[in-house]
Amino acid sequence: MNIQLFPEQIDPVSFSARFLARLSLILSAPLNWMSPGRIEKILVKLIKNNPPASEKQVKIARNAVCIVSSRCRSQEGCLRRSLAVVIVLWLQRKSVSWCTGYAQEPFRAHAWIELNECPIGEPVEVQIYSKAICVPHRSNDILRKESYLKKIKQENIERKKKESEIVNPEDHTPSVNIRSLFALAKGHNWEFICVGILGLISAALTLAQPNLVANLIDQSNTGIKINSSLGILIVVLILSTILTAVQYYLLQIIGEGVVFKARKSLISHLLRLPIHEYDTRSVGDLLSRVSGDSSKLRMALIQVSIALSSGFLVVVGAAIGMILRDSLLFFMALSTVCVSFIGTIIMSKAIQKASFSAQKELGKLSGDIERDLHAIRTIRATNATDKEEEKSKLQAERLRNIGIRLAKIQAFMTPISNMTLQLSGLIVLGIGGYRVSIGLMSVADLIAFALLLYTMIGPIGQVFNAFGGVGESLGAFARIRELLELALESDYDVTPAIPPSSNLITEETAVYFEKISFGYNKMKFGSDPKEKEDSMILKEVTLRAEKGKRTAIVGPSGAGKSTLLQLIERFYDPDSGKIFVQGKDYRHYSREELRNFITYVEQDAPVISGTLRDNLLLGNSKISDSNCIEVLEEVNLHHLLDRNSKGLDMQVGESGANLSGGERQRLAMARSLLSSAEIVLLDELTSNLDSLNELGMKKAVDKLKGKKTVIVVAHRLSTVIDSDIIYVLEHGRVVGSGNHNELIDTVPLYRELAKEQFVDREL
């Protein structure tokens, strides 16, 4: 009996998707006859090492299965359908969760697929099923954690062995080739066409030169005047030089375009990575990929283009001319060139690998220097300059060792290729001279042959040099691809198909946490649940912030207060539970839409380099100067305008170095007050303020009451005791909520905090 309430919605898919679906239906057929427990064991083994699929990939796989099999479009075919989808994604080296469940009245079973605990492509009534079995997919956080732990373990091994040679902590190097590099030059078709035409003409002029020289020799031997032939030769040389210069100029334009395109992609990708990527990666290494690695792409593009345009044509033309003059001599010379060519290809692979390692270590060195410069005051104050210098010098030494290894390969590559080419010339002169002496070849033909050979040797040398340059450029390109292959923050966003189940959300609720659990350290698949629970920062936290009211979150350090604000901003996603913003599950919003509701003042109040105006208008460029001045006065920063003649154009220094810690906090608050966002998140707003400025900031926050929803995290209870509601966190759990007087009476932890800060008396 088919009791499905809603028909399947099927969208068209490609031929390859339909082919994979048919193959998956065949492969998954035996599973349909097995018990659920047996299916679970098999699927766990299949998908445990695969990264999760995207929502789009899952939907395409599901549509394809439903298209090729009519039996998979109904409730009765749910098992066959869900298993086939899992196998389709397994063939693509991806994973998705497979779930089974049951419902009562009438009793029926169902099987479906989920991504991040959200059913994909299922009708609404799937929510009535009680989940019995779930084979979860691995999360990207798990994969990143395993990669990070592997890296740390390798670095510890290197440190113990005190190796002078660098061993890459990560085994994976992105696969790149010259074709993928040239794909970056898309859009420069006309420039390439011009380069090809110029190369063709330049090759023809180059190949004409040996024949012109041979004619000059014949004319001089026969007493014919050579003025006209000499003039033609000079004109050919000048034209060839001019065309080559124009060709190089066009290639430089293409090369700059490729570097610009690569940097645009890197910048766009770099600014949209998940927050946890910035937590674990070196800023200096990321910057090195944008600046150093991208600039190396130009070299390979120019060298290969020259080799393929005029160089290839010159080699082919010269080879034909040499064969026509003396085929035996040509094949003897060719044999030595082939040996050199094979050796060059082998060494270029080693150059690419060494170049990748060199660029990687350069990124680490940049990261070390960037870190030291950022904390230079702390380093000087703690007399750690010598220690940090030694660490950076050690990293520089590692980079030098790799550079020496790269230099060894290049040092052998160039002389060997030159030696074989010179050997080829000696063979031509020796055997050619003998053939001239026995009358099988004229002197003019030998000179023309030798000129053709050396004409061909130049482009062949370019090819050999190009192999070395390409290897180095591909090593840099691999590091660029490594960054571009990282998932973006929004890549694995999934919009829940099931409507909110909570009935505790009213029109007055701005933010609602429903049993939220979260930990920064994600556990491996199949880990002990107790170990996972111990790693949680937040444990089943439920709290509510009403519109227009001030909600405070207090507790000891490490309780998870700041983490709550970062979850609201969706810098991280909770491991379990739901977060509602403005009455909707916040996964229904795009991250940009969600953050339009929110303005966030961080605990350390970072300031961007630039002017006061740049910082105030960050994210909102439509604010007038008068509004900026007004809000600076409101947070007691008007003295910044008085003490300089530039006003709002005053430079704040690198990361706000020209401002005190308290001034940076007040500047961040001023930016927040200028925002039109409905929800204000304040993290330790007054931690760097004196009592007078703290009072002024408190008044500024009080003015928001009734206008905006304010959620404030604080250690100083004096700044939040008049909040509408206060939540007390301890070890990641809410241990109490209410106003100040209620918490004094009911929550021992709050009473102790209040007593320590002399605010234990009732209001």
C-alpha cells in the first residue's frame, strides 16, 4: 500500500548521472534483501573515509535514481531508492547519512537520506517517523581535524630527530598540469592568436637566415655582388628582432592577466573560508600564496608559449631543412638531442616537487615573521627576541636546505642539456667535414646545415629551460590549488526541510537556543561517546533573548559565553540543537542575510588599519560624517578629533596601534551604534575601560533599550545587573536565569561572583 502523501518532485539530470544511477541500482540490489543491521555494517565500511557530499550532489543523485527507476518514486521503493543514492555518492567518493525509521497508526517503515541531520528531498511527512538506525556521514570538521593531527604528529617526529631536511607534514599534493595552468589564461584568445601569428612569421624569418647565409657564400665564391643579399639578411634580422620583442610583450600582458586572475580567485576564496580555517592556518603562509606563489605562474606561461609558438615551428622547419640537405647527419644529431630531452623531463618532475616544498616552507617562514611582528611588543617585554630569532633562523635554514636541493637539480639539468646539444654540434661538424672531404656534401650545404642545427638548438634549449621553469611554476600552482580546493563557509549549508518543532518561540523572541551542544574539537567517527561529551564547550544550552530587551550572559572564564555569540553569528555550527533568529531556524537564512540582522563587538575589539572613517563605515558606507562625529561623542572618543587636524581621516595605525585598548573597544562600539542591525552582540565590552568610560558606555547601551535586542557577555556584573534577564553559565551549562535579585537568592555561583565584585546587595 502506497500511503505517501506528497508525490516526488523530479528534476532532469545529465546522462552521466543517469548512468551512475543505473549502475548503483545494480550494485545496491543485494542490500535490499539484507537486515537493517547488516546494511548498517556494510555502509559504515563503505562511507567512513569519504568526505560529505554537497546538498546539490545529493539532490542530483536522488533525482537520477528516481528517473531511471519508477519503483523508487514511491513509499514502497524508499529502501531501494535510499540505498541507491548512497551507492551513487560512494562511486563519486562522497558520503551521505542513511536512516531508517517507523511510524504508528498505521504502522509503516521508511528509509531516507540525510545531510547534516536534515532529510534531503523527502516529503514533509518524514518528520513523523521515529529514527531507528542512522549511518552518519563524516563531517568536514572531522577530516580537517584528522589532517591537522597528522600534521602535528609529523612535526613532532621531525623535531625529535632534528632533521635538517624538511619532510612535508601532509602527503597530499594537489594534482596540477600545464593544461590547468593555461586554463587561467581564458579570455586572452586574441592575444594568443597574435602571439601565434608573430611566432609563425618570426620562425619563417629565422629559418630563412641560414639559406641567405648559404647564398652569400655561393655568391662570393662565384664573384657575384652580394650587396642585395646582404641587405635582405640585415632586414630579416631586424624584423625578426622586432617581432620577437612584440611577441614577448604580448606574453607579458597575458602573464600579468593570469597572475591577476589567480590573485582575484585567491582573495575571493581566502575571505570566504570557514572561520576554523583561520584558527589553524598561518596568516603568513596564506599571504605567501597570494603574493609569492601567484607571481611564479607568469614564468611558465611565457616560456611554454614561446616554446610552442615560434620555437616549435623553428624546430620543425629546421629539421625539415636538415633532412633535405643530409638525412643521415640529421638523425645522428637527433639521437643526442633525444637523450637530453628524456633526462630533462625526469629532472623537471623533481624540480616541481622541490619547488612545492620550497614555497611551502617560505609560507611558514612568512607566517613566523608575521607572528613576531604582530607581537613585537610582547616579545621585547619578555626578552624573547633571541628565542624567536633562533626559531625563525631555523626555519630559514630549512628553506635554504630545500633551495640547495633545488639548485642541485637545476645545476645538473642545464649543463647536461647544453653538453648534449654541443655534442650534437660537434658530431655535425666532424662527420659533416668528412662528408665534404669525400665530395658527398658542399661547404655551403655544411654551413647551412650547421646554421640550421644551431637555429634549432636555441628553441630546444628554450624547451629544456621551460621544463625547469614549468616544474617550479607548477609547484607554486599546486599550493594555490590547495587553497582554492578548501570548502567555502557556505559550501555545505543545508536548508532544513522540516519546519521548526519548538512551540516556545513567540513574536517577541529575537534569539532562541534550543538544547545547543557544541565543541571546537570534533571527534573521529566511531569515537567513545563519553570522550565526545567531555570535549563539548556547550552542553544542551537553552536560552531566550526577547526583542528590545537586554539579555546578559555571565559566568567564569571558559564557561562558553563568547562561544554562544559566535554561534549566533554562525561562525560555527552547533553539533546538536537548534538556533532560531527572528522566529526562524537560522539555517533558513543565508549567512549574509543572518549577519544583516546582527552587529557584533568582539572581546579584543580588532581595528582595521586605515582611518577612523574606514573603521566607522566598515560594512555600512552610507553613514554621513555628522553621524560619525555624533556617535564618537556618545562613546567619549571626541578627543580623537580634537587632537589631530585630519578629523575622521586620522590614521589609527597598524591594527589600531595608535589607539589604546579602551579606545579600540569604544571605536568598535561606535561602529555598532551606527549599524541598523536589530540585534547587538557585545562581548566583554568594558574589559579595557576605566570606571568613568565604563559608565559612559553603559549609558550608550541603555539608550538601545526598546529599540534593539542586546545580548551582552560580561565578567563585570556591575555592567549587567540591571539587564532584563541574566543567564549564568558554568562548565557549558545554564545553571540559572533571572534578574539580579533572583539570582542572588537562587544561584550560589552568581552569589559568589557578586560577592567578589561587591555587587551582592540587592538593587
